[in-house]
Amino acid sequence: MYTPIEKANILMEALPYIQMFHGKTIVIKYGGNAMINDDLKKAVMNDVILMKLVGMNPVLVHGGGPEISQLLKRLDIKSCFVNGLRVTDEATMEIVEMVLVGKVNKGIVAQINQYGGKAVGLSGKDGQLIVARKQFAITADAHGNEIEEDIGLVGEVEKLNTDIIDAIVEKGYIPVIAPIGVGVNGESYNINADTVAGDLAVALGAEKLVLLTDVEGIFTDVADKSSIISSLRSDEVDGLIKEGIIAGGMIPKVQCCVKALEGGVKRTHIIDGRIPHSILLEVFTNHGIGTMVEKA
Amino acid sequence: MYTPIEKANILMEALPYIQMFHGKTIVIKYGGNAMINDDLKKAVMNDVILMKLVGMNPVLVHGGGPEISQLLKRLDIKSCFVNGLRVTDEATMEIVEMVLVGKVNKGIVAQINQYGGKAVGLSGKDGQLIVARKQFAITADAHGNEIEEDIGLVGEVEKLNTDIIDAIVEKGYIPVIAPIGVGVNGESYNINADTVAGDLAVALGAEKLVLLTDVEGIFTDVADKSSIISSLRSDEVDGLIKEGIIAGGMIPKVQCCVKALEGGVKRTHIIDGRIPHSILLEVFTNHGIGTMVEKA
Amino acid sequence: MYTPIEKANILMEALPYIQMFHGKTIVIKYGGNAMINDDLKKAVMNDVILMKLVGMNPVLVHGGGPEISQLLKRLDIKSCFVNGLRVTDEATMEIVEMVLVGKVNKGIVAQINQYGGKAVGLSGKDGQLIVARKQFAITADAHGNEIEEDIGLVGEVEKLNTDIIDAIVEKGYIPVIAPIGVGVNGESYNINADTVAGDLAVALGAEKLVLLTDVEGIFTDVADKSSIISSLRSDEVDGLIKEGIIAGGMIPKVQCCVKALEGGVKRTHIIDGRIPHSILLEVFTNHGIGTMVEKA
Amino acid sequence: MYTPIEKANILMEALPYIQMFHGKTIVIKYGGNAMINDDLKKAVMNDVILMKLVGMNPVLVHGGGPEISQLLKRLDIKSCFVNGLRVTDEATMEIVEMVLVGKVNKGIVAQINQYGGKAVGLSGKDGQLIVARKQFAITADAHGNEIEEDIGLVGEVEKLNTDIIDAIVEKGYIPVIAPIGVGVNGESYNINADTVAGDLAVALGAEKLVLLTDVEGIFTDVADKSSIISSLRSDEVDGLIKEGIIAGGMIPKVQCCVKALEGGVKRTHIIDGRIPHSILLEVFTNHGIGTMVEKA
Amino acid sequence: MYTPIEKANILMEALPYIQMFHGKTIVIKYGGNAMINDDLKKAVMNDVILMKLVGMNPVLVHGGGPEISQLLKRLDIKSCFVNGLRVTDEATMEIVEMVLVGKVNKGIVAQINQYGGKAVGLSGKDGQLIVARKQFAITADAHGNEIEEDIGLVGEVEKLNTDIIDAIVEKGYIPVIAPIGVGVNGESYNINADTVAGDLAVALGAEKLVLLTDVEGIFTDVADKSSIISSLRSDEVDGLIKEGIIAGGMIPKVQCCVKALEGGVKRTHIIDGRIPHSILLEVFTNHGIGTMVEKA
Amino acid sequence: MYTPIEKANILMEALPYIQMFHGKTIVIKYGGNAMINDDLKKAVMNDVILMKLVGMNPVLVHGGGPEISQLLKRLDIKSCFVNGLRVTDEATMEIVEMVLVGKVNKGIVAQINQYGGKAVGLSGKDGQLIVARKQFAITADAHGNEIEEDIGLVGEVEKLNTDIIDAIVEKGYIPVIAPIGVGVNGESYNINADTVAGDLAVALGAEKLVLLTDVEGIFTDVADKSSIISSLRSDEVDGLIKEGIIAGGMIPKVQCCVKALEGGVKRTHIIDGRIPHSILLEVFTNHGIGTMVEKA
């Protein structure tokens, strides 16, 4: 297909990136289409295996995909949403945890192992990895006053005990993490996977945080694919939100990047998980994918 | 309640056992009533924490309890049984794995951590811990010829990769293991927890294998509680089965013990999990509980 | 004797203490009746072995018991005392050292080993463990002026080189220490064992200092056994001495505790060595023994 | 130049090779045009850096190139040859060693370091790496009887002390080795670089031996480029020599491969160093270069 | 005193011995005049310190010197002897142990430390170093039949647990060992120091065993100092005993050497401890001292 | 030749120096007659081996001796000098490097190994040990203004990467260093060996810097051998230069010592390499050789 010289050139293009990220931790939030489409799944697993093999420390945090909703539906458990957050009662939480930890997490682990990697799955309960506390939704009452609304077992990260990650990384395993937190009484909390990825990147002193999404990046003009903003300083974010250029579901993702940067992560990337091997292209080539958010 | 001298005597009774089992691995199959009753659960968790603290290496393998059946029932998935083994199609397997790994396993882990221990849960997929192959049920056809009947995703252990257990034990964690095996194509297998416990005891060079059950032990006369057989040599087992003294569900448990003894495990115990702290009493006191099966 | 449930309860009572003191150093001054009575001796040895087995680091400092006086008497060496301190000339010192190091210390070591522990005896000369300087007795001359009186080879700690303790503790041995100091010219000094225990507790960063005595503790009314002071803050000590509640031989013991607390030791205990397993009861049960002196 | 998908495909093609050779030693004989042409030199250095970064252990053995002859000529030192071996007197040996060790070796080291690798150069004298003995040329006298002819300080490997290689590899350096041996009296020997590479591959338990040459490989018909023999079993070698297909300077190279295979090296390759990145293509792609000699 | 060139020559003479014994264990039995005369004592201590500093592992086993008899005499304890062995009742044993461990051992330790070494003293009780059993004297009854005579607490080595020696040697200390054994019930045994030294040399895989004595060596003609036998093969010993050339107290010393040689010790030396620095001269110079016994 | 007692005395004289320098680094600049005369060479090699064996860490930096000039002459390459520094064009540099690295360095290495030591040679290129930059000669123009004159590839130390030295020292090798620096583009620089030795002594935290020269030391009256200045404070240097007592080639040597002292080296010595074993005498005896420069 390719001439030897072409192959060599592309491998050589990867060399400086391999040097640069040697021994560095890269936290990847894995979600969206890349979790559903079989080819994309396989590509992500292989990208992560390659990163590990060449001396990087990839850490995978995954979301739940459509499988949580499917099982809730089969069990006829209805959910309501506040500010886009699912109100999570105990019956719902039980299903969320079973799907995330017992199905999605172990599915990823099995697949990495099948392709020749060595993965171990962790829930936030293992070794008290993710200690969480209740999160409230901020809404407004009838008078427009800000109020905290109880949305059940939705949590935010209180403390990360990364010893267990260190232990398994040291032995050559790739950690795969389900974003379930554990409260002081052993109760489970559902936490946003982007947030867990960002907080973990800070706690692990990661070099990079990569968020896989289902969009191509941020555009100054959504209608014009050529207007993609390939790189962005963290102090530009507020302005772009006000202008409406960063909008909707992209807002929390970008804020998650800004928070990670403030915590010491070097670079953060919001990339299009629908492109096969998008992580590999981002990490190993000159060909930047999506939008990079850097420290101001 | 007790005088100081009484307390001291009991603590002193434990001393030789602590010496004897220092640094030794003890595999415990955790199941039955001890997994359902809250007081018994708490007692088991604390027994395991105490073992770990005094220098032993407890490894917990758990069964599924009634929760698998409950969820299957809620989802209206019906099971048929061959030779007492649940025929496990893919839809069933998915539920079995979610409950075992996402609910039961993490529940145990959270509870140990809450009581001051340090636990990490593992499925057989993590680090390829339990590689499994398909198991068939042996039945007879119309002519009385022995045939292998396909019972779906029921598996038996093919290989145990215990590196991941070593890695986390070395860092001070208690491993809690769900008996899910992984096949060559990454598919999940449901494996009997007693079998996994026995095979793990052999693979880890364990000193003891302890099976928690819901019976008091083996009796020469079931009607007579005083006829309990407190200790048994492995070469007596066949005879006792023929005599009907070892019968029903006790047969595979005793055979599991015999197999572990043949694999090098020093002592095996079938104990009554309905007695609070039965593990602790078995391991730390003169007061043997249930039936011990020893090498001939 | 005890029901299984009673045994389990008492073992469980020990669990939080084992957790609390895991990996912590506990220095024990061993003296008085507990060194003479055979049953008490055996109990102390076993308490120490149990502490070691469950992950604590016990360090034993012993006194000389009545054996020094016996040998001095057999050799017709007479002693005079200043302020309760034996004036120690070279001939006396030779006997003191031979008895402490060659008889008492090795007797304790042999006994611990016989009961299944692993002990190594050290004098302050081994690895220059206890470097000492001459101590003077403070008395008054005919005019009531304070003068330093020469009492021979009585010493005080100048420097502790605890490397040798670390080396043997790391290999799993229990150190048993004779309170002999060594001067700059290699000469021997007799040092008070309580003082050595207290200074060692500070140098080793110990969690606890336990002084075994022949009294039940400190009483507000000696005639009334129920008036025992079970706990005491270090800033209350001076007042209690003035009131005469802490008096006689108890004064230096309490002051030794106060000094250890100032040096960073967490808790100090003056306990009744005449109660069998008093150390074990103090360390492993809710049942406090004697008087605890804590930091103000 | 290439689409992202093309880049990803080529990187993915390297993945199984990176997995296969992780932690494995690969000995490369570096010589010929690849040592003269600046672009080829740079390509080789980068190939080696890439191998090191992705977890392989490349070990470079180099020849002398034309620089030895140039300096001998400038100094007007004439050489005669027996069986193609330069008769090496002391004056010649001095020059050979200075050029190989002081110029060629350090030039390679400096270049690897300049491109971001970490190299250390070694002569066979360093840590007694290559202990040598005198080699004789086998010729015939006037009567056709085989005789050993003295050709001076030409040596063969007697013993390899690879400790120094292990020491520097363990610290992350790439060893670069000049084929100078040292005799029992400290005298220098000139040894054939292919031979040193082959013997080192055996001593280091290497996975691969790669000999860079200035030919494309072995052809059944030299005139027909399509007749290249891309793979060859060691038991076919003698036949091919007899047929004249393996001839001239290729004979000792192939014999060197056979000897390495007999010593336990897994695969050996004679590749065309005139193709840029030929090592990289051989090691990381499906695109075999030159002729592989495998164990029968 | 000496010219620089003389000093340099003598230091250079030591070089090959330092190379030869680097990292090797040398067990020295220290006794006789070298333990009494102050200058000789100082010389021995310094020899041992020098050996340690240049990378050898000296292990000192000492006897009791005249101090045991002195204290027994002061206490009016009388001893009788059988076959030259002191019949050792409990009262005697108590004194022997106190003097050996509490006085002689710690005196040596203090002196080594004072001269800048790092020593730790051990009795056979520490870490169960020397496990002993009762030894009987072989005498004859009235009819000339061989009988075993009870001579009390005289012991022979049953087992050596050298872990404690390894632990302190590893940390840079010189072990100084009193030849007291411990029986199964914790009782003390008096053991011949030469025997302990010989058995330890075997157990530690020593390179050399050096026995310090008060004679110049073995002479073919005692009256003729020039007839010293400077080296001797172990198979010559029996003949020399029969000839009466090896006689009296020298017999057990030579037999101790032979036993050590059979146990794998490389060389054994019986040297004159009355010559200052005799150990140093034996170990570091061409000037052999006394008689060397080598393997046949 | 010497009596045993004389030998013992001299060995004992070395003891305190061996204690003092145990584990300490001693950097030795090796040059002058000691590199030419065969007996002196052998003596230096043996001194260094002895230092290593007794626990010191000698590091050898060598100059080039007359061999550079000889080869330049044979090749008819002429040099001019500015301020005593050879103007070094590329052709000259090539020869300098080949001789220093390929001949002198490996000659020293081979000799140390032959005498029983373990040496590894390093150029400043190995592991980027000596990163250098261009040095200019400071001269004056016709108007007496100070100007920087280009003298080609003469360099000064910019940075020392001592990792490679640590790696080989840790494995027991003696590092032998050729004073060749490497520039940012991989080009070679010729650096003064005294300067490299001084800078390395600082970078390695050396205890001593020893410069071997061809003079006996510094004299207040050169004509009077008894006027040697055996020790000198760094703050006396400027005065002695002004007085002309320190003059000529001795000035940069003394300044090199002063710089090393300012960088934390404890003591520096300028000693007469023409005395056999002068290093040994300086390091191991009371007999100071040459002139010591100490911190003020």
C-alpha cells in the first residue's frame, strides 16, 4: 500500500512525541460514539496499548454510554433531569453502578487484554479511589433566588486515593476507571466522567488530559468546518462563552480543561472520537485533532 | 463484661495461631447466609480485616447470593437448570456479571474499606485473572449413554494469572474476587465460586481454604447434632459419599477440598457461616468450627 | 470455658487497637515483680511476642532486679547510696554490668525465643547504642548550698545511636536492651532503666511508653482503691506532686513520662506489672490499666 | 502529505512488532554506506533511538569505514592482506584503534546524543568487554598443505564480559561498541565487526541480529532483482554456498548468522543499509528488507 | 622512620591480599595472651577494623580468658575437670555466662568502637544463634570400657542460625560472639570457642579460619625454632599426631581446622597471638605466621 | 626486607586514612612523567586500584602526554600557540581526540584491568558527560586593548552530566576520563585536563582533588629544596602570585585548586608524580607529598 519510505517517514514523525511523553501520564476520558461503534472501540483500545508500550502511562476513565438508559428502561425505572443531571435515587444508582462497573468497565478491560494489552478495571470504591460527597443542582426558585436542589446520589469528587493506581501502573497494567464515587457510609455516587478524568489528571500529575467527544471541536462559525479553533488559551474561555462560540455541552468540557490546567496539567484536548485512532493522531503526529486548551 | 484475666486468656489463645499463619495465604469462599444477614456480613468483614492486620493474607472469593435471581426475575428472564447448573445464555450472563461484579463485589469492597480495611475488587477479566473455557453438563440420552449437554456460558478454570493478586497484596490490599471467567474471545463465563476458591488456593500456594456454608458441617447422623465429623481425611471421602453421609450439595464442596489438598493446600475447612465470626473462631481459636478435610 | 461468641467478642475488641498501633513502636520498661515471678515473666514475654506478630514494634528495656544485690552480697561488696542512687565504683560497676548483660538480658532473650519469638539482646555498648556521661547526685553541703556529689559510674544518656535497633527490627527481631551506657573512653555507666526507656521512646519516635511498676497506679486517696487516677495531663503533674498525691518513687517515673511526651511520644502509661498480661490489656483492650499520662 | 487515516494505519502496523520485541535485545552491526552517507547515518541513529524509546534494547557494533585506510595512507603505512585480512603490525594496530575508538565510535555516540538519544561508547578494553586471542590466517604452503599464517594483531573473541553493557543499558543508555579486543597482556586486537556483533548477540541472549550491508540481499539470480531470497533456513546455507548463490563477502556474513542462531539468537537479518531507515522497516513493519536467516 | 618508598612497598604488598579477600568472611578465634596484654588487645582490634574497612567480613569469636576463674575463685566455687573439660554445674554456668557475655564480650565491643570500628556483641542466645546440646566426656570405667561421663552444662553445637550475623554484617557491624549455646529449654551451655569458631566458619561459608594461640606454631623439633611447619595438608594430620609432633592442646585445634576444611573453608591458620598484629601479617603480607592447615 | 613489626606499623599508619576517606570521591589529574615512565605508570595504576579496593572512589582524568604532538608531527600538521594554548583547527582536533580517546584513555583502562582493577574509559561525549563551549584566548591588540582571540576548538566546561559516572561507579568500575568536550552541534572541544578534573571534583562532591605534576611543589626559594610550602590557604594564593613565588605553569594549577575549594572540595593537592606511588603516599600516610591547598 505504502512504500517503505512512506512508512518510515510516518514512524519517524512519531519519534519526537514518543520522546516527549516518555514516562508521562495521559488521562483519557473515553465516551460517546467511540464507545459504541465497534471499529472505533477497537481503534481506541489499540491506541491505548500503543501508548503504554512506548513508555507512556495512559489512564482511561469511561462514561456509561447508552447502556444505562437501556437497562433502566427495561426495568421501567423513570428518571427526571435537573440542569441536565439525572436525579438519581437508590434504585437508579444500583442500576447505574451495575452497568458501569459490571458491564462497561469489564468490557473495556476484556477488550484491551484481548488485543494484547494488560488492563485492570477499578471502581471508585476499590482502595477508596474516589471519595465523593453529594452534589446539588443549582436552580432558581419562583422568585429567581438561587437554590440547591437535591438530585439524589449525584456526587462530586472530595478526595482521590491514587495509591491503587500507582500500584497497578507500576506492575505494567493500564487502569480503566468507572466514575463511581464512594461516600463516608460506603454509599455509591454517580459522578460525571469528564470531571473524574480532570480531577484524576491533576491528582496524578498528568501531562495531558484528552476528552473524547462526538464533535469535531470548537468553531468560530459552526457552519464553516474550516473555522475550527485548533488551540485556545484558558483566559480566552470566558469571552468565548459570552460570545456563544463555546456553548451547550461544550461549556462544562472546556471548564473541566481549564480546571485541570489550573491544577498543573500541561495540555488538555477536546478531540473528535468519531475519527478512528483520533487519540493516536493527537499524541503521535503533527496532525492536531480537535481543539487544544492551554494555560494562559 | 469479662474480667481482664479472661480477656487476656482469650487473646493468648490466639497467639499460636497468629504465629502459625503469619505471612500465609488463606482463601475464603464467602457465600450463603453470611452474605445476606447484615450482622453476619459485618462479622465476616471484620474477621478478614483482623487476619490481614495480624500478618495473614486473606483472599476473598464471593458468590452471588439471591440478587442475581431477583434481577433476572425483574427483567423476566427465565432460566432452566441442568444438573443443578443454570443454563446461561448471553442475556442471562450479562445480568449475572453485572450483579456479581457491579453490585456484590463492590458492596463487599466498600464495606471492608468502611470498617478500616483496604480492599480492591477484581473480576476474572482484570489482568486476565481467570481464563476460562466452556463447561458442559454431563447427562444421559434416551439410551442411557453419557452425553455432554451445552449449558451456555458456564465455565471452568483453564488458567489463573495471579500476578494482579500478588501486585495488590504486596501493597497491603485485600483482594475480593468475583468468579467471572474470561474466554479467548473476551467472552464472560459464569464459574462456580467454590471451584474458583479451590483453584486459587492452589495457584496461590495457600495454607488454608475455608468454605463458608449454611450447614453446621458433616454429620454421621444428621438428626444428631453431636455426631458432627470435625475432621476427615481426604481418602475417607469416597467411602462417606457411598454411605450417603456426604450427600447433596455437600459432595461438590468436599470434592473441591480434596482437589485443593491434592494441589498442595495444607488444610481445608467447611464451616458454618451462620455463626457470627465463624472464620475468626476457626483461624484464631482452639474451637474448631464445622468439618476440616485434611490430606490423607 | 468461654463460648465461641465470647471469644469472638474479645478478639474483636482488640481489632481497633491492632489497627491503631500497626507499625508503631512501643517502648516497654520491664522491671519489678514482673521480672521475678515466673508466671508474670511468661505473661510479659507472650504479650511482647503477640505485639510483634500483629505488626507493632515492641522494644524492651529492662532493669536489674534483685540479682545485682545478691551477687554484690556474695562477693561482699558493700554499697552506699546518695539520694537513692547507688554509689558505683569500678568493682561494683563490673558486677552490675555482668549481671544485667550476661544474666538478666540473655535470660529474657532466651525466654522470648523459647516461646516462639525472635529476640536479640543489646547492651548500650553494642553499636554505641547508649553513649553516656557521668551523672552527679545533687545534695546540699553543711550550709545548705547545693553541691554535686560524685557517685562514681552512674550515668545519664548523652546520645542514642539507634541504627543497630533499626537494623534488627527490620529483620524481625525484638530488641531487648540492658541500660548500660558507654563513655568516651569505653568505660561503662549504670543508667536508670526508666530514663533509658523514656529517652529511647523519644529517639525511636515511639507511639507509647509503658512503665511496668509494682503499684496499681496513682490514687487521690491511697487508702481508697476506687480513687485511682486513670488519666492525667502532663500539666497537672507539678500540682499533684505539690499536693503529695504523686510522691516517692512515683515522682521520677511520672517525670520520665512528661519528658517523653515533650519529646513527641504520643501516650505514656504507668501500669501494674503484678497483673498478668497487664501490657496486653493496656494495649489491646478497652480496659485501661494503671495511670495514663498524656500531653496537655 | 498523508491523511490522518494513513498515518494511523502505519503506526498501527508497528504495534505488534513493538509488543513482540518489548524488552528484547537487538544487536546491530553498523557499517558500509550507512556509515558514510550523512542522510543514511542520521536515519540509522534515529531508528536506534526509536527502538530504545519503545522499550527494545538496541546494541550497536560498528566497523571502521574508510577512515582507517585514509589515516594509514596519510601516515604512509602500507598494509598487505592475507585471505582478505589486513596483516596488522603494531604500528597499524595503533592507528586502527585510534580511528575506531577515538573517531568513529565517539562520532556515533555524539550523533545519537545530538538527536535526543543517550549513548555511551565502549571499546573491548572497557571493563574487559572483549577478551581476544590471536587469530591466524589459514593458507597453503607450496605443497598445498594447510598452514597457519601469522597476520599480527588480528584477533578472535575468547570471552565477552557483558557486565558493563548490562550496567549502562540498565541506566537507559544505548551501548555503541568498537570491535577492539584486549589480550592477556593488555595488547589490542583488531576483530571483525560482524563476528563481534554475532558473538555479542549470543552472549546477551539477543532476539535479533541485524547486519547492515551494501547489497540488497541474496539472489538466486543476481541479474534478476525479483529473485531475492527473503528468507532462508540455516540448514540450507551449505547447499547455497556450494551452488555459488551465496558467494564472496556474503559467505562470512551468512556463517556469522548461522553461528548466532546456533547460540540461541532467534532471528538474523542481512539487510541493505543503503535504504534509508532499513532497520526501522525491518523491525517495525510487515515489509521485510533483505534476507532473513532462521534456525532450521 | 621509613622512607616513602618503603611505606609504599609495604602497602603495595598488601594489595593482592586485599583483592583476594574482598567480600570474603574470615572467622577469628580470639583468645590467650592476645586477650590479656593491652598492647596485643589493641593490635587485634585494629587488625579487625582494618580488615572490615578494606572490604572483608571479619567475625570474632572469643574465649573467656582468666576472668572466669578469678570470679569463680572470689565466689569460692570449686571446679573439677574431666578430660580437661570443666565440669559445669548451674552455679558455675551462671558465672561463666556472666563473665563471657557481660564482661569479656562487651569489653571487646567497646574497644573496637572506641578505635573507630562498629561492633555488636552476640551471645549464642541472641536470635538463637548457637543452638546446643549436652556434650559428654568420654572416659573409661574400671574395666577400661569407654563410658560417657556427665560433665554438666558443657555443650556442643547442634545448629547455627546465622541470620542475625547476616543482618548486622549487612549494616556494616563487626560481630563479636561469645561461645554460649542455648538448649531447647532455654538453658545455657558452655562451648569451646575454637569449636564455635570452626562451625561458624563452615556455616558462614568463610574463606579463612584463624585461631589465635600462645604458641608459635607446630614444630618438627620443639627445641629448634627453625623447624616450624609453616604449612600442612589435612591428610598429614593423623600421621603427625601419631608421631607426637602434633600433641597436647594443639590436637583439638588442628582437628578443628580439619573439620572446617571438610566443611568448605578454604584455609585455616593457627597463629601466634603473642606477636603484635599477627592477624594483619597473616592476612595482608607475604609473611606467613604460624602454621597453615590446608585441604589435602 | 622488613620485619613483620615494621610491616604492621606501616599498614596501621594507613588505617585512619582508610577510615577517613571511606566512600569518598577522590579526583586525580594524571599527567606528566607519571604517564610516560613505565614504572611510574604502573605505580599510579596500582595506587588507584588500592584506593578503590579499600572503599574510596577514585576518578581519573588524564592529559595527552607527548603522543599528540608526535602524531601531529608525523602528519605534518603544524600548530601555533596563543597564551600557551594550542590553536586547534578541525584537522588538529581530529588528531587530538583520536590520540586522547583511542590511544591514551584505552591504554590506561587496559593497564588498570591488567593489574586486577576494573576500569571503564569515558570521553566527554559518552552520555554527554562534558558539555563544552568555545573558549577564547584573551590577548591585547596593538593599542593594548584586551581582545578575545579565536583559538579554534579549545573549549571550557559548560555543564557536566555525571550520571554515567555514577552508573559505572555503582557497579564497581573506576572511571577514566579523557578531557574532550562536546558542543551543542556534536562538535569536539579540547579542554585542559586540570580544569576538567577540578570541575568534576566539584560536580561529584569530591573529598580531594589531586593534581600530579612534574615538580616537587611550591618553594619560597626554588634553589632551596627545604623551603617547600607543604600547605597553603586559598586566601594566600594571590599574594604568593604577586610575590612571584607561585609562577608560570603553577599559576593555573593553583587557581584550579582554589576554584575547586570554592566549589566545596575539601582538600586539593599538587603533588610530584615523579615519585613512585606519590598518590598512595599522599592518601594513605602521614607523609604529605608536595603542596596542599586548603580553604581559607
